[in-house]
Amino acid sequence: MRILFVSFFNPFLIETGVEVHIRGLSQALCKLGCEIHILVLISKGFSKVSNKIKVHGLSHFIHHLPIISGHVLPLTSVGSINNLCREYKIDIIHGQSPSTWAYSFLRERNIPFVVTLHSTSFGELESYFDMPISHVNAGVMFGAFNEVLSALLTCVEYRYADKVVAVSNAIGEDAIRYFRLPRERVAIIHNGIDLQELDSYHFHEDEKREHTILSIGRLVWRKGHKYLIDAMPYVLSEYPDANLLIIGEGDQKAPLMRRVKELGIDDSVHFLGRVSRERLYSLYREVEVYVQPSLYEPFGITILEAMSMKKPVIATRVGGIPEIITNGVEGLLVEPKNSLQLANAIIHVFSDSSLRERLGNNARKKVEKNFTWEAIAKKYIELYNSLLDEKKGP
């Protein structure tokens, strides 16, 4: 089976959630005998092979203009997609929303077209509604405008796709609700994780940091970092040596740093910005607990990464998170926007080493059973084959 993925960025160079998804899935499909091609929209035009996967670049001149790149490039890519399909006899085209909105209605109908829905712009926008005025800035306004535009374009994409794959049941329901999609055109296939890559990194036991919390994600309002920061004074009242490490960049960095100063906890909250993959895996190993305080979370690949490292996870009961974590089994779930619940959960985990061990071991077992890319890739192959059979007809 020959599959063409369409991506904004090169998944072997960029570490966003979508690119991690494409890299993990494409590598697993390759191991299962599929021939994989990836068309990268934001590039300067190139073609090379990475891990037996052929990566093609789209030559263009507008990739430095953010709004234009994100919404006009899919229109300029239609010809390249069709050319690659003819040259390599592609069987399946798999887009990552909204990278294929233009192709969706200009495509050649004989090739099955699948698009993965990682989140909905409507869900992203809803998270802006309770944002304090003090947190609104140019980055927030740009982000909101971008989501409105994306919502309009993805409506086109999902209307013409043969199948929309949602990364969680929660996002699947959002797709049906927001985009008026027939339920039979929506498939649910979770994200996965590359355990071999994670396990290949080594660490020493003496690198562990007591009473240290890790949280990873874009510094945008929907990730809920403000509520985690507000929980820290409660945590520090019980564990004065506690530290919170925040990885990520985004339009909320300045407001969050101001909040840290207002609370007088500068010495206990550390913004690390972007870090290398190797450094990230090392931090997962070192800390005692991982916290995901999101207000809206379609799935949560970082949660899977922490679970694979046998780390207890504290997360909010939103979106696809309850599909990953059963409260009290692999982690602890709390209500969103509730700093006191977050603090109590963190203190509880800090105070009970047997709980940490039990949650961590259960988390690793669940990832091994349900969330490896090998298992996820097999589900995609079943989906691809069903679409190919439909095209063949009786």
C-alpha cells in the first residue's frame, strides 16, 4: 500500500503534536510494509529519504508569512499532490487538518482521501471566552483570527473527505456537532507513542528531583497554566522545596511570568522555553509528577510520554484525557480551572511513594497495551483497506 501524507512541517525536523503524530504513524506503517511519502508544505523545495520514508518539499515563496502560509499553501499544493499520486501510484492520501482543505474539493475522486482531526477550531475558540483582559495581547488576537479562518476552511475539508479520523471520542463528537458530519464518516483512532525511542534514552537514579512538577505545552490560554501556577502557593505551604518546570512558548508567557511575580514564587517556577527531545525525555525521568492543567485538550501526547516513563499524571477531566487516564488507576483527574484541586492532588502524590509507584506502573502498562504506534498503525491499515474496498465496489 502506497500512502501520501500531507503536512505543513517536516515531521523529522519539527516537534509539534501533529508532526510527532505523522512521524510515529508513518514509521510504524513503513514497518508494516507500506510505502510512505510525505509532502511538506512549508519548505523550500527538496526531496530526500528519512528512515525509508520519502519526504517531498513544496517549492514556493510565501512560507515566511504565517497567515498566508497556513491557509494559502494548501491551495498551491493541489498540483503537487496530484503529480505525486501519478508518479508513485499512491493508493491513499492522508491529510492533517487543515493542510489539505483545498485538495479536498479539487481532488481526483478515484483515490481515497482521509483527514485526521487533531482538534477543532471551535473548541480552541471556546477556551478564549473566559480569558481575563489582562491576558489578552497581540498574540491572542492573532491566534483567535487564525482559528476563525481555520474553522471556515476545515468545514470544506471535512465535507469532502471520505473519512475524518478524530484522535479521541471527545473530538469525534465535536466533529459531528460542529461540522454536522454524519456519524458513519467519522472514525476514532487515538494517537500513539514510540516506546523504543523513549526507552533508548538513559538516565541515572541520582538525577531524580524530589518534589518537582513538570508541565509541557504551548503557553496559550487553553493549556491552563495559570491555574497550575495559582496552585503553587498551596503546594509550597506543604513542600517549600517544590519546583514547577514549564516547557513551551506562546502568547501567554508574559502574563504567566507576571502572575508568578505577583505570587512571589519566582524561585519555585521555572520557564524553560523549548528544549531538545533528549533534554525533554531526561526531564520526564527526573521529575516526580507530570501535570496537564488544560481547559481544552483533544488528546494529549505529552501525557502518553509521561505515562510511558512511569510517571504519575495529574490532569484535568476535559476532552480526550479521560480516555487515556482512569482516575485513581493511571493518574489523578481534577476539574478544570480548579487550582485547589490541582494543589491537593500534587500534595497527595508527593506524600505517598507507594501511590506514585502504583500509578506509574499502571500508566506504563496501559501505554504498552493500547497506545503504541504499531497498534495504532494496524487500525489505520484496516481503515485504509475498507476505503479501498469501497472504491473498488462490488
